[in-house]
Amino acid sequence: MKLCTYERAGEPRLGALDGEAIVDLRAGDPALPATMLELLRGGDDALAQARRACAAAGPAARVARGAARLLPPVPNPSKLICIGLNYRDHAEEVKLPLPDRVAVFAKWNNTLVGDGAPIVIPRASYRVDYEAELAFVVGTRCRNVSEDEAEAKIAGYTCFNDVSVRDYQSFTSQWTLGKTWDSHGPCGPALVTRDEVPDPQALAIRCTIDGETLQDSNTAQMVFGVRRLLAELSAIMTLEPGDVVATGTPAGVGVARKPRRWIRPGERVRVEIERLGALENLAVAEHDDARGG
């Protein structure tokens, strides 16, 4: 199932992608929770209820995908956790040794936008980079989870773009300034439930800008896989349903290219991951920001 959050008539709604249609899940079953977070908190029983609602939904419960605005699948996670330097090919291109420990940093909810929303290129810097990433969404409140237990704690997977303002990222030893600009966390288009992703470590991942392929790799290149990441993070903090973990980016980022390749206003940035679909966002100059529209 491809769960989504979408906006219609100014209201966020819980849906499921079905080809070029969005199914209003509560139209299929009014007893379903109203939001993605509430649905995930309901666990496997709530997900099974959502599957039944999707299967039972008639034509009146469907809206064309182009007639609604997709929001991030989880618009308001309690945590948005990002992993750095987690692909072997990326470590090689930036000439850094493979990490011995998981490198963790955070973005915040102000960065999150959905499929089709603009990426704002700020007036303060043009050095805005793309980073195609696989993200997983926690489905069960958990702490101190083993790698063997980890998969059962994951609700599903989605595409993520860890947009980064590189000069601000390098101002200090901490990356926060370069990672937390408004609109710099595109996510979506849907939360694909884990039953549709048999092996998260065997997914093709690509990033293109206006059709030019800039990243083309596979999640098999990860240094720390999804199960290891959940185990490591849950040893430190309680993970909550809806928490989003972006698992790092492969080779091909703009800062490592010669000449460097930045996202420019007017370009379309597309992150595509096997089994998960594609996340596409138009870059706009800050004065053209339509993020809130």
C-alpha cells in the first residue's frame, strides 16, 4: 500500500496512491484515523483497516492526483533524523574513510515539503545541493531494538531529498546551518508499506535534474543498512511512530563534481527509488516562493 497525506479544499486528508488516483481512505471507512500519525500509532491493525478501506473505496472516493496537493507522507514527525556519509561510493568521491560509527544529524519539520512543492533557493546562497535518499518511517514505539527485531518496527519507506546549502554547512563543524532551511526536505510521494519492499538494501536510487542523471546507485552501497540504523538509533533514543530516518546519499552530489553542480531556479529535481516511485520538485528563487500556496 502506498499511503499518502494530501490537501484538498484546504484540508489535509489521509489517502493512498493508486496509479494516477488518490483514494480518500476515510471515504472508504469513516472510522479510520484522520492523520498519518494517528494511523501509524494504531499499528498493524490500523494498517490492515486502511487496506480494507482502499479496496472497498468506490469512484466517489477517488480524486485525480493532479487535482490535489500532496503533502509529505508524515507532515509532522516528532523526529526527522538524517545519516551522513553512509554510502561507500559517496565516501570515495569525497575522499573520506568509511565511518566506524553512524554519523547522525537532524533536520526539522520546517524543511518538509511534499511531491510537487517548490525547493526555495535562498537569497543568501546559491550553493544549494541535492541528495537523493531512501527514508524509512518508524511504525512502532521502540527502544533498544536488535537488528533482528528492527524490520518489524518499520512502517515503510519513502523518497527523500536532503537539500543542503553547502557554504553554510561548512561554516562550523556542525552541519545544522546548512541542513535546515525552509523547504529543504522534500519527502514522498507516498509511504510505501514494508510488505512492498522485500529488501531495502537492494533498491536502485537516482537523482536527475531536468533529465540529467547526476546520481545513479543502489542502496546496497550503504555502509550501515536500515536494520542497523534503527538498532543504533533506538539504543540512544525512544523512536516514535512516524519518526522519519533519511539514510544517506550515494555518489554524484553537486559539491563533489568538477565543476560543482548546484540546483538552479527553474530546474526540476527528481529523486527516484525502485518500488517507491519518484519525488519531483521545482526549484524557485526565494522571491518566487510558492511553498505556502
